[in-house]
Amino acid sequence: MTLPIIKRFLISLDENKWLGLLGFCLCLTGATFFALQPRDPQMSQYQAIGKLIFTPQPPTFTSTGQQLQQQGRAIINETTLLLNPQLLADVGARTGLSIEELKALLENEVLIVDFPQENEPQVINIERKNARNNIEQAQLLVQVLMQEMVARSRQINSASLEARITDLTSRLGDASKDLEDAEKGFYDYITGEGSTLLEVQDGSLFAGISSSKVQQRQLRNTLEQIEGQIKSLSQTLGLTPQEAYTYAALSADPIVGNLRAQIAQNEQQIKQRQQLRPEHPAMRELLKNQQTYNLLLVERSREIIGTDGVLSQLNPGEIRQYINLDPARQELANQLVALNTQREGLENQLKFIINTEQQLRRQYEQFPGRQIRQTRLAQELALQQTLYQTILQQLVDARSALEETRGSVAILENATIQEIPPTPLAQTSPLLIIAGGAGLGILVAGGIIFLLASIDDRLHTAQELREALGQKDVFVLGQLPSVAINDRRGEQIPIVTNSDLAYLQYYERVRSNIRRIAADSSKVILITSISHGEGKSVTAYNLAIAAANAGKRTLLVEADLRQSSQAEYLQVNPDPKANAEPLRYYSERSGAVCLAPEVENLYIVPSPGPQLRAAAIIESGELRMLIDDARGRFDTVIIDTPSLSRSNDALLLEPLTDGIVLVTRPGVTRGSMLSEALEEFLEAELPVYGAVINDVESLAPSSEASRQSPNEGIKKTKQSAQPQYSSKTQV
């Protein structure tokens, strides 16, 4: 049995033989061209060779000098040396060559400078090839180039240090300014917030808050006592503290007392002269004086108390009575005024202490942020100090290293002329070179064929298909041979209409496996494939014939509405009006179902295709009712559907069926598409009975039947005549 890899190679060879032949011809043509080139085996070549070496540096006393030694090899490269215009100009001036000529020698690899790799000996090889015509100039060019490279390496190291010193000097000035700013910010913050931070740290701020609390409690207790005394005196006098203050102020004023005495004396005189009439001059004078004294008393009282006080609503008589206090009440009023004054003072003191406590609390609450700010400023100051010291140290280091600078390379071997003997290939026979090219061409052609076979996604053997199906746990229902039957007209068709043929046993095995796997009530089987050309229609036809020969009343439904019906292979003539009115065609269920005259128990519903709106017809109620009706009238219903790569018609019909049979074919089925389709089936939990492997070469029943590969649609080898039987035979 041929191995799968060999099978793949042979198939790829058959498909890509012209590409392999092209690769063979190219190799053979190249070998022939090389073999026919004129060669002089006796001609020797000359080249100028010189060597540079990375020199060990003397002991250094600075870290910058050590870094320069480590970086010396990295900066000595093709870009810094060979492509440097100044270096090429200096070399050209000493050798008589222009810069363009030197660049041409380098670009054409006539002048080669080979820099060592990391793991190779640290030697730079300089070679001037093809020096036969001008040996002396080639030797001079190599020697001058080495000398200029040595000088250039020393210049690069010095320039690098000078640039470093300039950069460090500039950065040192910036670092110094940043350090001054950091110091000023830190010291300004400590000057402004340092005392508060110290108070929090030594506990004095917390103690001040506690002391304020104690003082507030004491003042509130004292205020409660004073409030009690004020309330008692107010009830005794019947006066408010403000009224008592007014009494005391008026009683203590000498002018008010003098006016009160004059008013009392005038009232006494009025009483003494009651017998006089008011219009009497003496009485009139007394009354006028009484009125004047009252007005003066009111004005004086208002001057002392104010116009908006307790006297603002009283008349002169009431004011006079208001002022007349006995000594005992006067004393109590004075006490009430003193207590009120004391209360106001204590209240002001309490407010001050409360404000002080709030300020202390705010300072205490702001302590974490201030402390973080202080820490951040201290860290920034330390960072700037470290940066300044680092830059200063590197600057001193770089200035010292400038005195220690030397070149990184030195001349190991001066330029010498070497003779290159002719290669053995120059004496090789042209026929031998052509034969070697032919052998290489065979290898290249075989490699191309093998590469194309390796990247081919198709599964070329039945074994590969079985392995792919086994990975997805899909049961192989059977393997089918390639069918090629001669009908009564001598034409080859892939339909087994004769029950005596040996082909039918393979389809009978598939049918029996389906019956063994499916439930007893399963009747409707959906046949589909991954892509076009895998033989699903051939499988559907022959499987229906096998079921009919087994005595099952079988119906074959051509549900591939995207192509014409193939019912003529069963001698059934489709209804010519079905293509124009497919829904009416399916609604007349008895008219759509036709008897296959050459196969007993077999009926067929020819396809009304091709249809542009196939999906709409597939989802129509007419087709659904047709299948539901067939489920009750037939023992087995086989539905032939389009391939999954062409449309989703099979998935639209799946809910109307009991299970799916997937048709595969070696050399046509692609592994990626098969795996993707099976994963979709598993994710959707579709009932898959299994798969059949179609067109298996080793299963041909006899050598007499010529091999005919089945296609997606059933095709004859030549045009057949019209069927003899009518398609109107009804079930």
C-alpha cells in the first residue's frame, strides 16, 4: 500500500510537473553557462593584504578611561572609518585616487575591510583584490589605509572625550541651578512651617488642643452659673440686663439727678398752689417749668442711653417714673449690669478659645500633608545633590581620561603582496559541471514538488481522511469506490441502477451502518459535503437505490436548487413548469413525487432548479410540508443538498431531518475546511451520523469497469438521449 507522503508527492508531481521542470531547466542552464565560460588554468591572481589589531590599552586611573577602552571596538566600524569623507580624502591624497574611485572599490568589494565578529580573533583584515595589473599601487593603498585608520581611531577617542566633557560641563551648570532651587525651596518651607511641624512632633500642638477643651468646659460652667444669677435678678427686678443698665446709667448721672430734684421741687410748688387756676401767671410759670424740666430729662436720658434704647417708646412722665429707683433696687440693677458685663466678657473669651482650638486642629490635620511635603522636598534636595556630585565626578574623570587617550587599533602586519593559485574548479571538465547542474536541478525540482505537496491542504488518501475524522470523533460509515456503469445505451454513468452489480454492496454497508447508529424512528437523512466535487449527489442517488433494493419505500429529494435536476439518470423527466413556479410545484406534493421506473420502491422529487432565490424556497412552508408528508408516507427519505462551501442550504434543511451524512473524497476534501465544518456541527450539536469516504481506488470491484471520478453534479461521459419514461408516474 502506498504511503500517504508518497501519495502526496506523486499527486503533487502530476499537478506541478511544469514548475519542477522549470526549476530543473534553470539549474541546468546556469551550470551550462558557467561551464562554457573561458578560463585560463595557468593564470594566477595577486592581492595586497594587511592586518590591524585592537590594541590593549595601558592601565587607567579613571572610570571614563576604562569605559573608553570597552567602547573603543564598538566605535571602530565601517561607518566611522571607511565612509568618513575626511579619511577617504586623506587616503586619496596619499595614493593619487579620488574619493569616488575609493568608494567604487569598496562598493564593488575590490577593496575589502573585514571587521571581526564578537567571538572571532580581534583582527581587522584589509584586502585589495585583483592586484595583478598594479601591484605596487595596491600595496600602497592598503598600507596608507591602515595608517589612516589608526590615526582616525585615536581622533575618534579624543573627539568622544571632548564632546563628553562639553556635555558634562553644560549639564553641571543646569544641575547646579537645580540644586540651588531645591535648597531654597527646602529651607523656605522649613522656615515657614518648621515651628508647626516641631509643635506636632513634640506634642505641644496636641496639648494646646486639649487645654483649649478644658478651658471651654470651665468657661461654659461659669457662664451657666452667671446665667442663673442673671435670670434670678431679672425676675426679682422685673428688668432685663439692658434695662438694668439703663437704670444704673441714668441714676449715676448728676445732671439727671439735678433735673429729678428740680422736677420734684416744681411738683411740690404746684401742689401748694392748687387753688390757682392754670391760666394764673404763677401757675402757668410752674407748669411751663415742669414741661421744660421733663423735656430736658428726656433729652439727657436719650443722650446717655441713645434714641433706640428702652426710652425710645416712653413719654417724659414714664421716663421720670422709669428713672426713680430706690437704693435697694439700684444696687440689684448694678449687680445685674455687672453680671451681664461679666457674661459678655466670658462669651468673648469662649469664642476666642474656640477659634484658637479650630486653628490648632487645622494645623494638626494639615500635619501629614506638610510632613509629606517636607519629605518630598528633602528627597528632591538629596536627589539634586547626588546628581550634582555624580556629574562633577564624571567631569573630573573625563578630563583626566583625556590625558590617557590612545588609539584603539594598531598595525599588526604591514601590507604585503600574496599570490593566489588557480582554483581546482578552473580545471574541472565542462561536462562534469553540466552533470552537476543536472543533479542539482533534479534536487531542486524534487524539493519544489515536495514543498508544494507539504503545504497542500487537501487530504489525498483515505487514511488521511479517516485520521481527520477520527480526531473529531466522527464515525466513518463506509468507503465507496469510484462508480462507472454502462447503461443500456452503452454510456457510462455513476448511478447503480442494476441490483446485481457489486458496487451496490458498499452503499448497502453505509445504509446498514446508518440504521445501526440512528434511532428507530429516524427516516429523513440529509446528504451534504464540504466542497464541490466530492460526490455527494452520486452518494445520495446510490444510497437511495440501496435502500429501495433493501425493500424500503424510499424517496430521494433533490434539494440542490442551485443546479438542474439529474433525475434523467433514473429515467425520470422533471416537470418543465417547476422551474417557473417552484412553490406551486412543491405544494402539489403528489405531483412533485415521481416514480423511478428502473428501481423498485424508489421515488424522486426532481429539483426545480436552477433557482436564483434558492434560500427562500428552502425555507418555504411548501417544502417543509412536502418533507413532513414524506416522513409519514415513506420508510426512508434521502435529501441531496448543496455543498457547505457553496451555501447554507443544508443547514437550513437540517431541522427538518433526523441526521446528517457528510461525503468526503481523497484529493478534493481540504483538511482545514473539514475541521472547521465539524467543529461548527459539534458546537451547534447537530445530529451527525457520520461520514463516507468516496472514490477510494483500492475498492474497485473489477478491472473491467473503467475509473470514472464522481463530481458534485452527476455528469455523463457523453450527451445522452432523452429518457424514455415519463416523470408523471405518481406515488
